[in-house]
Amino acid sequence: MAAVGRISQALLRSSLIQSRQLSATAAHGHGEQTARTWKILSFVVALPGVAVCMLNMYLKMQHHAAHHVEPEFVPYSHLRIRSKRFPWGDGNKSLFHNPEVNALPDGYEGREE
């Protein structure tokens, strides 16, 4: 029984020594090459990819703006209910109010319909 214990301890020690040597060897040169590869990929693939996506979005926005027609304002009674004033500004506009998109209870700002 003692022989089995000594053999298992010897195997355990040898496997620990081997794993330490392997991790030390791998950490020495592998990280530099991996960092260089990811840096090259970032500049060659990621940045041009972002630029192409931005160009695509800009061109689609231009196309949409050229064909966009504002819908007619319909004063539905269940929309834009103001039971009390907002605590900022004139009390009628929401916190993130955009006068070109968001309507007030009586219609869009600056447009006569």
C-alpha cells in the first residue's frame, strides 16, 4: 500500500512540474504574438468595418429624408393627456421633447395645419 502512495505522489509531482514548465514556456512568447495579431485585426478589419457601417447608415438616412412625408396631426383624445404640468420648462413639453418629431396636445410646434 505504501508503494502505491509513493508512486501516486511521484506522478503528481511530475505532472505539476510539467504543467508549470508548460505554462511558463507558453506565457513567455505566445502573448506577444497574440497581442500583435489582435492589434492588426483591429486596424485592418474592425475600423474599416465600422467605417462601412457608418457610411451605410448615412446613405440610408439621406435616402429616407428625401422621401419622407410628415403625417397629418390627428388630435386623438387618449393621447398626450396632461393631468398636471411637467416640472421643467413651460410644463407642456416632455423632458426629451423634439419639436420636429414630438407633438404637443394641440399639434406640432411651428406648423400650421
